[in-house]
Amino acid sequence: MSDGSAAAGTVVHVPLGERAYDIHIGPGALAQAGEILKPFAPQGRVAVVADRTVADLHLGALEETLGAAGIRAQTILVPSGESSKSMRILEQVLGALLDLRLERSETVIAFGGGVAGDLAGFAAAILRRGVRCVQIPTTLLSQVDSSVGGKTGINAPQGKNLIGAFHQPASVIADVSLLDSLPERELRSGYAEVVKYGLLGDAAFFEWLEANGAALLAGDAAARTEAIAVSCRAKARIVVEDETEAGNRALLNLGHTFGHALEAATGYSERLLHGEGVAIGMALAFETSRRMGLCAGQDAERAAAHLRACDLKTRLADIPGDLPSAEGLIELMAQDKKASGGKLTFILVRAIGQAFKTQEVDLDVVRAVLSDELTAKDAAA
Ligand code: GLY
């Protein structure tokens, strides 16, 4: 799949008409930020909404490239962690941006993982009815998923991501070298979202990941660049076809209906990271598809085997601590914002690389899959 050229970096274009943008991917891409941002900094400054931990590690490098391009960075730090996707922190960020007198022609940079990206993207979407946002994602998860496609938002007491807006970035800069400072568990969790692109629509990419996933996880910059580029191209294709998720964009939620319920059941805590929930969710989606006679058992086994080989969780038994009953988990699924008209939407599969969206799922099958998994978990305890 790779001709080796990706090692030096690559650009994926997202052709969304007036809102088209480029995703710059590669080792050292951060050093290009100054040049890339020049047209977006008419007053010679940008506001940077930065995750505090990321800022400690990488803000200096960002300021250096911006400074070399004559751009001043005015930074607003936000605490690391999901709790920053709250009304309270959003209000603080908006207040700080207004204090900076950021104008509509200016730019907010989101610097961090999915939390900083969603929060800063949403602040940019609603500040003065919308200012430009440039995403500089620093985790694998945000480089392959959340920084691309324009979903922004915060959490509500009623659930995750329930308050938000579609606001496409003006540019995305994904520097794969920044992944070197990512904790191992977070890297693996993000990798689940990479595998997702293979499983949902690209069997050849899945096969490539089976061969190259270990190198990617071990730090191979060319493999990382290639995998992120393929993932972003896949996401761009889907987003261009269905920007606001009226149809096929929902395929990007493969594994998420189960995964979100498991995240809710574990209190969005260290017990289960988002990508870990997605990995288990994808294994359960394949198993549900197999039991419904939609997909071959060997495909379900192959999908789970690769996730396991990359040290990802695939079973409910892999989650520490107690879980709700099968019925309780189904109730949590029903609270997902993707439920429509009271019906649950599932992304199921016909084979590796062939996902589809359906509301025609026999909940007895889902209940049986979950019950069997819970029984296996009890037996393993
Ligand atoms: N993360 C799923 C989407 O962007 O649609």
C-alpha cells in the first residue's frame, strides 16, 4: 500500500466547496504550522486553546514555528481530560477569546487531543457566530477521527457530545512525531479507530494493518503517516458525501453503539478508554452480524484477532469491575444520540470492509450476545 513517499509527509484534501481544507500529515508537520497559518492570521496573531499537558510538551515548538512566520500565539490553557468538555470550561474559553478581542477574520487553534479539538472547535463555531478554527491534533484518535469532519461540541449531564455544532476546520495539521509522547494505552486506544476504517470499508487496508499495525504501534513514522493518511482519506470521502450525518456518515460509528454504552456503564473513566470501548464494540458488532447470519464467522474471528494482537480489549471480560445486565446495557444504547424515532441504529457488517447502517436489528440477538459475554465475564472473575 505504501510506496514509502508518505514518510516525508502527505496532504489529504477534503473537497467541501467553500469549506474545503487540507490535512497535513507527517513527522515534523508541526514545524510547517507557521507557513500554513499565515493566511489565517491577518492581525499577526492566533488564539491557541491548548490542553495543559500537551502545552507543557509541545507549546514551545508551536510558538517557535508561529514566531518564525511573524505570528504571535495567545494561549488559553484547558485542563486535560473529558471534564473540560463542559459548559463551565466552554464559558471560560469564550470569555478569554472575547477578552482577547478575537475578531471574525481571526483564528482559533485547537491544540491537543479530542477534548481540546471538540471544545475549541465548538467555541470557534459559536464565537461571533463563527470564527475560523485550525485543528492541530496530538493524539492518534484525534489525528484519524475527531479533528477531521467538523463535529465539535461538549458533554451534557444527560450524555456525551449532546451540545455541539458542525464546524469544519480551515486546516488540520497532524504531526505523527507528537505521538511519540503519547502514553502507550492511549496510542493503542486510538489505533482502534484506525482499524475501524479497514473494517468498515476497506478490506485491503485491514490486511495492510494486519501486516503493519505492530510497526505503527512501535513508532514507525512511515507506517503512522500512511495509516493516518488512508484513514483521513476514508473519512474525507464519507464526510464529503454526508457532511451532517443524514446517511452514510453513521458508518463511522462502527462499534460505537456498543462502545458508548460501555463507556457510560464505566462512568467514562480509566476503566475503559473511548477506543477500547470501540474495539470491544466492533468485536460485538461482528458477533451480532455473525449470529444474524449476515457475516461469516471467520471474518468476525479475524477482526477480533487483529484487535487482540494489538493488545486491545475485545470482550466484556476485558473490562475490570462490574457491568450492568444485558438489559441495562441495551437501555444505555437507547440513550445514545444516534437513536432515532425511538429505534436503535446499528452499524453491522457483511464482511470485513463491508459495513452498513440498519435499524432492523433483532434486539433478542443483541441481548443474547451481551448475556453470553457477561456470563463469560462472570466465569473469568
Ligand atoms: N467520529 C464520527 C464522525 O466524525 O462522524
